[in-house]
Amino acid sequence: MSDRIPAIPTSSITSDREEAAFEAGIKLGALYHQFVGTPVSRATAPTLELAMATAARLQPHVEDVRVHLNQELMNPNAFGYTELRGAMIAAEITTQVRTAHCHATLAMENDYPMMKIISFA
């Protein structure tokens, strides 16, 4: 077995639509895992929503991102804040790979952060 990393292929075996869906899933997964545990309060939630969306928009293939944090689930500790939990996050993203667009969401479903493809264009 070689220790060499194979060269990155210059072509793909996937369609533009499949790549757009893959990119949407990767971005939503990163959005979820990067921010869970972040200190947040009802007062700072809008700023965190903006920061999360802005960070996701920096990545390739992202056309649009919207993040909503459920402030009803934010019960402050003795210091006036709580930690961001997955149950608080709702997000939607649109990715574009060449001619394909994928609209996907992240929301809690049966106590699990479920990602779903909503539509392709």
C-alpha cells in the first residue's frame, strides 16, 4: 500500500444535481456542528443567527442561507445565557453547482436534527 495520496480527479462521476445536494448536506452539517455549544442568550440570538449564515455563505457553492434560532428554548443559566443546542437551530440553504440548484433544510424532527432536500432547480 502506498503512502501517496491519489491525485484529485479533474472530472466527476456525479451529476450537477447530486453535487448540489452533497454540498447542501455538507454545509448544513458544518453549520450544526460548528455552532452547537456556543454561548447564546435571547438578546444575542439575532447576532448569532447572522454570524452562522454569514459563515456558511463564505463556502463555495452557497447561494443563500437563512438561520433561525428558537429563543423559546433559551433558558438562561445563573449568568444570563445558555448554550446553543441542536433543538434551537432551524436553517435552510440553497446551493448551486454549475446549472443545478438544491434547496435543503435543517430542523428538529423526532428529537433529531434532520436534513432534507426540499427542491431542485
